[in-house]
Amino acid sequence: MNISESNGVGVTVTSLTFTDYNQEDELIGTTILDAEEFFEWFETDYIPAFSTIQNGIVHSGTSVYSIVRVAGIDDNDNPVEATIRIDYLPE
């Protein structure tokens, strides 16, 4: 998984949330990583301006898609949030 900063202001990540759905669009689970858990996954909690951090997260399970939300505080002390939908290919 790659997470990029593209607005020119570094961000300290405070949480990462995966909300998983099945093919009937029913919620099947939510995983929330706080700042400490995020650091364990990515070995950092800071994304410098115009930079990308990454790790080797691999999806497993029965979800068809996830809504992924990243929240944090930018270098100007403003709260920031980004949300994306990830559709998984069938195995």
C-alpha cells in the first residue's frame, strides 16, 4: 500500500481505517489503526510534502471492496483526511 501527500504540506497520520464490504454492499468489518499501529505498519507516521510512504500490506479475506480513510494533522496544524475506495479482483 502506498500513501502519498500531494498538496505540498507534510502530514502526521493519526489513523487509518479500512471499512470492508461484500458483494451485496453489506458491511462485513472495520479495522482502525491508531497512530501507534500505523507507525508499526509503515515504520513512520509522517508523510513529507510531495512524498509517498509504502508497506507490503496484502489484502486477504472475503471483502469485495474497502473504503480506506487516512486522517492526520498537517504541518500547519490543520486536520486533513483522504478517502478512497479499493475494489479487489477475484482470486
